[in-house]
Amino acid sequence: MISRGERKLLRHSTIKNRLIVSFLVLSILPLLSVGIFSYHKSREAIRNKTSTYSVALIDQLRKNIGSEMRSIEALGNQIMMDKTVQAQLANFDSLDSGERWEIQMHIFKLLGDKFELLNHIKAFQILTEDGEIFFDLGYDSLKESAMKGLMKRLREEEGRDLWTYALTNGGTHTIMSGKRIFSRTDWTQKLGYVFVAMEEHFIHQAFYRDVELGEDAAFMIVTSDGLVLSSENPQVPIGTRYAEQAFIDALNANQLENKRSFRTTMQGNDVLAVYSYDINYDWYLVAAIPFAYLNEETSRIEEGILLVSGICLLLCIVMTLFISSSISTPLKRLIRRMNQIRAGNFNVHLQDDSKDEIGYLTRKFNEMIERIRGLMGESEEKQRMIRERELQMLQAQINPHFLFNTLNSLKWTAHLSQAHSVSEGLGALAELLRSTIVNQKEMIGLREEMSNVENYIVIQKMRYANAFKVTIEAEEDLWQCKVLKFILQPIVENAIIHGLEEIDYEGEIVIACSKEGGDLQIVIQDNGKGMDERQLGKLLQAKYDSEQRLANIGVSNVQERIRLNFGERYGLRIESEPGAGTMVTMKLPLIFQ
């Protein structure tokens, strides 16, 4: 711990001197530590990357080799499952020479389209259950002693397929597939054996001859019990048990732990062994990469790290002298401005166009001050707008043009008709004026809101000469439910203006109130002319300016008012098609207080 006196002594020295001293004490050790750490990590990374790359590579090689083996298995399956072959195998002893010649030609015909696959097949033989040769492709043949041993193993395996090493009479190393042939109609009846031998040299030539994993790296295929099926390394003989049993044990142990690479010794060399296991055929494809090759890369990295560390050390000493002076000056300016803010002066600005952290801090300081000033003004403006919006929505002030038109309609109605309609119109208008201007409550009962709609409809029926009818439906217990005042009239007004004008049949508007999942749902539906998407978009515009309207309050204002009071999950949904009418579904919370 640094004592108080030591801290005080440090604070009495300049930033420049402290930076230089701190660098000398702190920078050299970290540079050395980073260099050593980087060297070890890079060496580990190279080995991991090499291991990962090698695993992916030999996995693909193993799949390719396995695919070739499956092709050979499929060839054997095709021949042995052929009806003619099965029938003749079962009666081989009774066949004459002509019939035996015919079955030979039949099998050659089956093999006719397998020319590419036959190119690297060294031997293809079918034997009867007694060991007599039923068919021989004729390229080369397997040693009789080996065949007897293989047949014995197949009998002991009870039908399990066999992949193993075999040497032909011509001295060719092969990887051979052996199968027991059973009757396709009675699987308990044993008919014989089929052996297909693939030239080991083909595996080397076709799959891993051109694969480069580093100098002196080598591939081999070895079974889980140590039999070498294929090898690039001349020190590892093919067809024999691998000499170092510890390596086979390590392979099997790592396979159980799913570790795909491990460090080991092969033929006295320190190597990274990477393998891929084929569970179907019980063999490993192993790549042995010498650590001498891997260490060449890490040695070059070590030299590079030392060179770069030395250059960085020199540059840091030079740059420290310049950096110290670039820190203290802008910090002092920033501190002065902060003191002004603390005194309550928000009209400050600090100019600093530099790209370093202090310049960034200065710009963020300016942004913070601007944001504070903006938030103060924005808060005031938002409160003002909310008050204006609520006042506008709640009062829904009457349009003077509408009053004039209404009164004019009442005048001519009184002149041309009985006084009843005049009385009803004046009464409805008086109720609307009372509800919108006198009554300042924001929340009213559903029955009162529906009365406002009915009063509005009485006035509109005078204008449209009763050309439409309105039906109101509501469950009895919903009449006392509280709703926002004056939210239904704009919807009904839109139904009349946009839906029922200029139609040549009786218009109808249905207003239905119901409970829906704990909410209040009000559906306003008309049988008018409907509208397309363009007209619907116009309907949803925020502002209206029409002499035909009771008030310049549109559907979007109703939507905004509902969401302002109850949240985003409530509001309007409009469905309309030309000629099919319009349906507006209003969703509100169910409130009875």
C-alpha cells in the first residue's frame, strides 16, 4: 500500500514526470510479460489451429475413404442379393459346366457398369459355403490360407461384415471387405461368402498423397486392435500389428474421451497425433505431425515478438514526453467549465476538435449540456402539447359552420314540415352542447356516451331525410361502464360521411358493445360503399377541416386519445373493402369506477 505521504509526494510532481517514472517502472515488465505470454499463446494457438485444421481435414478424408468402402460394400451386396446368384449358389453342386459358365457371364454383366469402381479393385471372389470358388473376377486372387482364416472369422462373427488387410497371390497389399451370404428368403440359410479387395496403394494415391500437413507428416489407417491397413511411413509395415501398443492404447483412450489430438512418440519422434475414427468399420485414420515442424513456426514468432517489443519500448519512451503535455492542458480547461456548471451556468461550451479520449470527453460534455438544455425545453413543450391535446379532445369544440348548417336545416324544416322534427333537432343539439361544452368530465358512462351519439344521429337524420337507420346493442351490465367522452361520435360521423353518402339504398349503422377477454369491445359497422387502402389512409390523417363535421376531430385523434389514456394495447382496428361496408372495432379497458 502507498502511504499518504507517498501519495502527497506524487501529487506534488508534474504529470509529465509522473508519466515518465510510471513508464519506467510499469511498462518494461508488462512488455516482457506480454511478450512471453504472446509467445506461449501463439505457440499454443498454432498447435490448436493445426490440430483443428488437421481434424477437419482427416475427418473429410475419412468420410471420403468410408464412402469408397461403402461403394465396395454396395457392389458386393448387389451381386450377392441377385436372385440368379442366390439360386445358383444354393444349387452349385448340381450345376453343369454350361450353367456355371452362364452364371459367370451373368455376374460379369452385373459388373458391366461398374468400370470406374473396378479400376482399383484387385480381387473380387464369391465362394460357396464349402469354400469352392463360385466366381472370380480374374485380376488377382487372395491367398488360400488367408481365405480360410477370413471365412472362419466370418462364421464366428455370425453375419457381421469384416474389413481387414489381405495380401494377394501377386503380392499386392489390399484392404478387403468380407461378407457372409444368406438366402434372401430364409436368413437362416447360409449360401457362401463374397470378398472384395481394394488395392491399398489406391487409398494412398487417391486420398492423402497430395495432402500437406507439414514436413515429414504421415498418414496411416489402423484398426482399434492395432492392425495396420495402410501407411505412408515406410517404417510402419502394412498388414502387421503396430509395434508400439502404447500408441494404440492411447488412440482408444482418447477416442473414449473424444480428444481428437494428443502428443505422443512414434518411432522415437515427438509428434502431434490427430485422428478420425470410423465407427462403422472400427478403424482410425491417423496423421502424425512432427513437433519439430510445429516449433519452426513458433521460433519465427518468438523472434518477431522480441523485435516488435524492442521497437515498442523505444517508441513509448519518445511518445511519453509528448503525451504528458497533451493531457494536462485540456483537462484544466474542462475543469474550469465544470466549475461554471456547478455554479448554475448552463450556457457554456468548450471547443476541442482533437480525436483522443479527452477530446471525446469534451464533446460528450458539450452534448450533455446541450441535452440538458434540450430536455428542459422539451419537457416544457411536451407538457404544453399534452395539455392542449387533452383540452382539444375533451372539449371537442363545436364547429361554427356546422352550427350554422344545423340551424339553417332546422329553419327550413320548421318552414316545410311539422314542428316535431324541429323540436327533436333542437333538443338533440342542446344535449350535444351541454355534453361537450358544459360537462367537463373526461370519463363518462357508456349510456351517456351513447346518448351523445343518439343526439348526433337525430341531427344527421334531419339532414339526410332519414335515409339511414342506426341500431345500438349492448349487454345490460355494460351501460355503467366508464369510457372516454366523445370517442364514438367521430366514428359514427365517418360512417355517415364516407359510407352512406351517395348510396341508392337504405343505409344502416350497427353499434354493438360486448365484453371480450376482460376488455370492452365496441364495434361500429355500416353497410355503405366502403373504401380502398388509399381512402383508408386519408381517413387516418391527423387533421380535418370540413364544414360537414360536428368538430374537426378525426379517427386518428380518437386513436391517439385512447392510447394516451390507456396504453398501446388499446385502440382502433378498421376493416373495409369497396362495396362491402366498413367495420371499426374499438378496444377499451373495462372500467366501472
